[in-house]
Amino acid sequence: MTGLFISFEGVDGVGKTTQVERLRAYLEAQGRTVVVTREPGGTALGRAIRKLLLHGVEAGGADISPCAEALLFAADRAQHVAETIRPALERGEVVITDRYLDSSLAYQAGGRELTSKEIRNLSMWATGNLLPDRTYLLDMDPALSHNRLEHAEDRMESAGSDFQNRTRQAFLDLAAAEPDRFRVIDAGQPIEAVWSAIETDIAALLQ
């Protein structure tokens, strides 16, 4: 059985975690072995990098520069693919990741204003050109999704409305550029409606 690689994308608060768990349960009911992971932080190295990325360096240190931030995300992704994603796919398992390459393109190239080409080339090199078979973009106005957050803001979440709006638009632009891989779903719908759209698509993909 061939492996299947699925990613979930979108700004913070759109409900990715809920839908990832729905999809895990659905696929396991189909008899598939499922690995659920996330970026940043899908490995031990990644968890250390995640702490830096989301909470910054220790008091008194300068904030992380855009280039350093992009390199940290790429380092996390390189380890993630080598240690977790590719081995699972080679075993014929399904890998579901909460964020992947497209988050770097949207947040660093869209939000931080580095070029998409720089970010994409860096991540494709880091991953050996591995892209998901399907990417679900849960789309929602950041002003609304932000109200759903139930934790203190991290560096990304506290970057301001302009940053969040640029990031959302960057996600939509990525989806428009790769319609075969992306499915854009209105995350402002009820949870069941969002899941129904994913379930219909994944059933077709499994066939």
C-alpha cells in the first residue's frame, strides 16, 4: 500500500487541530495506519526550534531576523521529513501534518516579505522536494479566527492584523497556483460542514 501525505494550512485559530483529528479517526476506520505530526515541533530537534520560533530568544536578546527565522523553519522541516514523514510514507502509512512548506511561504514570504522563490527553494532543498499529495487550506478572516484562540499569543499570533491579512492572502495565492494539490475550505462554516467537505474529498482521493 502506498503512503499518503496530507497537510493542513491556514492562519491561527481556523480549526486545523479539530479537523486533523477527524481525519485521523476516519482513516483509521478505513484500516490505514496514520501518523499525525506538526510543524514546527514534529521531532525532538523541532521542539527546541519551535520554542525559539514561537517565543523568541531569552530576555535581552534581539528578535529573530527574517532570514534566521526562515532558516530555522527549514531546519525543523529537514529533520521532520528525514525522521518522521518520509519513513512513514515508505512504510505505506498516511502522514497528516498540521502545517508544512506552505506555512513558510505564507508567513515568511507573505507576512515577513521575503521572496517566495527564496523560501520555496530553501524548503524544497531541505525536504528533498517532498510535497503533500493533498493540502487542505482552512480559510477564514484572521480577525475572526483570532478570537477563537484560547492561549496567550505567540510571536506569530501577535504580529498584527496587517501581517495576518498578508499571510491569509498568501495562502489563497498559493492555493490558486496549485489547484490540483489544494482544496480551499471555508472555515467559518460549522465544524460538521468543514468536515463534510474534507470527507468527500478524501474519499475520492483514496479511490
